[in-house]
Amino acid sequence: MLTRRQTLTSLLAASAALAAPATLRAQQPHANPMPPELREALERDPNAPVLGNPNGNLTLVEFFDYNCQFCRKMVDDIPWLIGQDPELRIVFREWPVFGEGSFYAAQAALASLGQGKYWQVHHGLMRLRGRAETASVDRIIRETGLDEARLRADMEGRAVADHLLRSHELADSMMLEGTPIWIAGHEAHFGEISRPDMLEFLAKARRDLGV
């Protein structure tokens, strides 16, 4: 059983009250609990990395930090999930909340998108033995074989800045606390989740969405 699962209804109501038009604030009880504008922002941000099937019928969103021990423990579950579910698309929401090292790591990972090596950098950072800091992140950059000059320019680019700002805006509007946060369908789960429970979580999302 998912003992730490919580419905998104209260979180989404808060976000709608903060940022959505009046029509969303006046939802009826039978209405879809996730405003379409919020789903679009979570699932279809062009600056967010996507793994799995880009045209899949179910999206799993992860908010994470490279210095989060529970995020690290689940990094190898990502390719496993993709192998289990050919219709799953996974959206990565870089949300650096554990200091400057986390922020630097998130910048580097997002910048690697332009060189087609996001997963390699992401996986390398999640597998670090110690904290993600400037020196350890730079080591992953070198090991991944990235064009460092291009990467450092892209780290300061608009796309990276927009992604990180949007992550904080979304997290604040939904009153998210801690990492990892997993969102699928109309529900969210906070913290580590076993593979069987994740499959149950995704199956329920599919039932709720009718896909």
C-alpha cells in the first residue's frame, strides 16, 4: 500500500487560487481535480527533459535534487519503469533545494541536454558517493565527454534559468515540501517508493485518466 500517497486536490486548489483564472477557482466537485493549465505546465514544458516514450499516454513527473538520498536510491528505477511500460513518458523537474552544489549540478545536467547526454549526466550525478559540489560535478562532466566550453555557456543560458525558475514556481504554488515528489494522474507521492507500489501508483493514474 502507498502509505505516503496524498491526493493533489488541496495542492491544486492552492495553486489555482494563486495563479489560475477565476474559472478554475470555481471548479465543481465532479470536475477534474487538476486544472489543465497546471497539467500542461507540469507535463509539457519544452525546457524539461523527457525520457521514455515522448508520445506516451501517461506522464510521470519527478521533482528531485541531486543531493537527495532518496532520489539517488531510485535513479535505477527510471530505466526499469520505462522497460516495464512502453507508453510511459517521464518528465524530470530539476528542483535544487539543498544548496549551491545542488544548483550547480542542476545547471550542468540541464545544459547537457543540448549535447544529447542528459541521462548520462543525470545518472552520474545521482550515483555520486559524496555530495554534488562543484568539484564532483565537474568530474562527471569530464567523464561524460561533454564539450565543456559549450556546456558552461549553456549553463548560464535562458533555457536552464527558465526551467529552474519554473520548478520553484510550480513547487511553491502546489506547496510541495521535500524530494522526491512523484506526480501522475491526479495524485502525488512524496519520498521513496518501491517498484511494485510505483506500478500501482501509475496504474491508478491510468484508471483515473481513462488511458
